[in-house]
Amino acid sequence: MDQLSDIDQWRRYAHEQRARGRRVGLVPTMGALHEGHGSLVRAAHEHGDVVLATIFVNPRQFHNDRDLASYPRTPDADFAAAERFGVDCLIAPSLVAMWPNYPEPTATTVSVRGISDHLEGVGRPGHFDGVASVVAKLFAITGPCRAYFGEKDFQQLGVIRAMVRDLALDVEVVGCPIIRDPDGLALSSRNVQLTESGRARATALSRALALVAAQPARASEHRARLLESLHSSSLEPIYAEVVDPLTLVPSSDTNSGVARALLACTVDGVRLIDNGPVQLVAQGE
Ligand code: PAF
């Protein structure tokens, strides 16, 4: 596995791969690698890409210093995991390389309005500006590529797709299915912050999603069932929403077809999100 930290070398590496006729597959991460990241690397290999994975804990997407400080950082384990997953080149740029003036704000921020403003955007103001800005920079350095993101961060995926479309970036965004532990908990770098009992309580999110996935209903009925299911597990949701899977606009009872249920809860002080498909039956159908 090649290893880089310098931005110019990374740009050249990607360029040379394309010059040899290979397609570059980019897997952006913030480290603390787990099997969810492994599935993104596998998807890139299945497309025949040479896989570049980045590790950068982007401070601009954390809305408080405590959350940034407590974010897991496991560089040695990440190196071993990246090798095991079959990453071809692991890139870990420094903070000063990515944001030379940090903590001063950059003159340029990428802001994807509308889709960024609700759900995760409410409790974490500026979060998606931070995500869009860093991902735009990763894309700018890498150049034309396919980029792989997990559906677990469903809103993030929507924000990135909208950014790529609006800025006509030469990037094909590939969304990959959520990877779950056998008990249903969606894999996340933040799961290591849960206590044993918190981890058990956190499985209520996937149970609530499985419940609504099993039975077509109106959007308002799905919302009510999600809330009831979380409350019965003594979890207080930050939100439990049913949205259009492309625009993430909340579905109404006149909508039919496939929608997406999105949940966020705090367990042990850890913010957990999860989502899954639901079938909508329009009122009167
Ligand atoms: O999903 C993540 O790990 C991060 O939000 C990303 C896309 C790597 C940007 O920092």
C-alpha cells in the first residue's frame, strides 16, 4: 500500500493512475476505520478502480470543540485496516496542508442550501458547509474520479450529490448500503464511544426502522410509529422524519412510492443517526 500526505504528490499520483488508463476510486474518511469503510473500498475494487482512501478529521464540520476532541483517532489501527481492505494508496494530509489558516475561516466556503438546512443541519449549524467544503477540496486535488460514500450518512450523500451536480464536478458519486452489526446497529466510528448498556439501547434505532420498513403506510403514520417505537425503548429522538430520498424534503400524506425514514438520537451523549427505506401509501389509496 502506498502512503502519502503531501497534496501535490497526491494530485500527481491520481493523475498518473488516470494516465495509465485506470479509473480512480476515492474513499474519503475521517479514520477510525471499520467494516463500513471496508465495504466502500470493496465497492471501488468491484468497479475496477485503483483505490485512494483519505483520512482527515476535518475540524470544520464539528460544531463544538468537545466533539472534535473526543472524535476517535486510531492511526495505527487505520493503517492495518486500510491494508486489510485492499486500499492502494492511503492519504493522510495534515491540518496545515488542508486548512493552512485554521482556525481562521477560509475565504471560500461551499454551502449547499436547502438540503443542508434541516435534520442534521438544525442541531449542527455549519456542519454541512464544513463537509461540502472539505469534500470539494478532496475532489479538486484528486481530479476526475468515482467517489464512494456510505448511505448511513444519507443527508451527507444528498448534499454531496447536489454539490457535484451544481458545480458540474467530474466526479461520479456512488452511494453504498449501510453495514450493520448482527444486532442491527449501523456501523459508525462513533460507536466505540458507547457504553455496553448504551450500545444495547442504540439497537432501538434499527428496530424502529425495520418496523416501518415492514408495512406500507402514510408518511404521518410512519413518523408516529418511529416515535412510538423509540419511546418504548426509552429513547428521545432528535428527529424522526420521512423524506423524499433525492431532495430530502419531508414527505406528506399525499405522497406515494419509496421514501426514506431518517432518525437521530443521543445515547450516552453520542449522537447516532440511522435511516432506511419505507413504502408510502398516499391518503385515499
Ligand atoms: O463521512 C465522513 O467520514 C466525513 O463527513 C467525510 C465525507 C470524510 C468528510 O470529512
